[in-house]
Amino acid sequence: MQFCDRLLLENRAWSDEMRIRDPDFFSRLQHGQAPEALWIGCSDSRVPPEQLCNAPPGDLFIHRNVANLVAQRDPGFMSVLEYAVAQLGVPHIVVCGHHGCGGVAAACTTEQTGLGHVEDHIGPLRALYGAHQQTLAAIPNTSERVDRLVELNVIAQVDALAALSAVRDAPRPPQLHGLVYGTDSGRLTLLCHREIKPRPSPAPALSA
């Protein structure tokens, strides 16, 4: 069976099953979205957000890139963040990394990938590795070293989010959560949590 034929066949099977479970499901989705969270995850095909969270369509507003970076220079990322916070008013933002991440592994070596856009993208990861090089070098096992940088990266991205004006200046700033996904277990682990307090309203001007 050709790839596109299989996609369409699987889609029909899924949509038919959803209608059987809930006949009004797709009608409700047409009325708009109110997701519970913005999910910033890795593009890795083994880490599908809705499936690993058991979340139906409409629950998560999703942005994925290599190594789940808060890519402030990327208009695509920033537009997703801005829309999620300012327009949708999501109450939560999740940054989710995963053990065995190829993008993180590439940043743990001095070898270049030979891919220009990838190298530009993982530049901050290489800098993060340099900042923790002494600690990471003390981990003899390569996969464990990569997994530790995965975790440090999640925490760094949550900290980066907390510093952005798009998040801090929101009328109701979302709560930030850093998670790591174990590809060997299928389990999520909470690494960090940040709660940002709304900025105080300016005092009213005194009348003359």
C-alpha cells in the first residue's frame, strides 16, 4: 500500500472511531479551541505529545522543534508562544525533553553535523554543554551524559521562558513546567516548576 493511501485509510478509521465514541466530537471542535497548555516538545517521532499524555484533540497547543528549544530568534516559535499566551490564554506551558535526544547528543560532541540550519539551531545547546562541561565530563557513560544534558536543557528552557516579556507581562502569566520523557519506560517525570506572579497594576495618577 502506498504511503498516502495508508495515511488516508488510517485517518478514516480514526475519524469513524471518534464518531462512534462521541457523535458530537467534531462539531464541538468547530466552535474554537481552549487548550489547557502550550506544549513545547522535540520533533522526534517517538515522542508524540497527545499520545503520551492520553490527550484528545483540543487539549494541547503544540510547538515542536529539534531538542525542544525556546528559540527566541525563530519567528515561528515566537508566534506560537505569543498566540498561545495572548490570544488563547493558556494557563500552562510545558517544556518536554526526552532521554536519548539526537539533537542533545550532537551538542555533546565537537563534531559538526554538516547541516547548516541544524548547527545554527543547536548553538545554544553547545553553549549549555560548555557551561556544564565539568559536571558532564564526570559522567563516564555517554548515554547517561546525554540524558543529563537533556534534563539540564529542559530546566534552561523553562528559565528562558520565565524571562520572556511575552510570558511575564501576560495578564495571567501561565505556570511553567519542565518534564522529561523516558523513551525506555514511556513515563514522564517532572523536573521543575515555575509560577510567575502577575505584575502589579500601576497606581492611579493623583488628581491635581
